[in-house]
Amino acid sequence: MKQPVSIKGGESVYCINESQLKESLRLANEDPVSSPRIQQAREHVESTLTRNERAALAFLLIERLRTHNH
């Protein structure tokens, strides 16, 4: 079984590479388990936060992935 591509990145997580983006889009749009969960969260965030707040949340999530091991 093929191991999933980690989308957490490494030291340069702020520079998202193509394989990370491709795997993120697959999880968000095609994965039978992850896609509905991701889409529901995305819809909630997009309907309740401003564009600037969504950007802040995106950077916060990336930073937490970069600095937290779980």
C-alpha cells in the first residue's frame, strides 16, 4: 500500500511544493473519508470568517503543523 504524502512539510513549510498541494487537493476533493470533513470545515470557515481572518487561520494552522509534533 502506498504511503500518503505528508503535507506538513519541513523547515520550508511556508513554500508549499507541488506534491503537497496535489495531495491536499486529493484529500479535499477525492478521499472518501477526508473530503467530506475537509469540505464541511472549509464551508464553515468561509461562511463565518472574513478573507483576512481566513488567511490568518491558514498561517496559524501551517505554523502549528510546523512547530507541533502531533
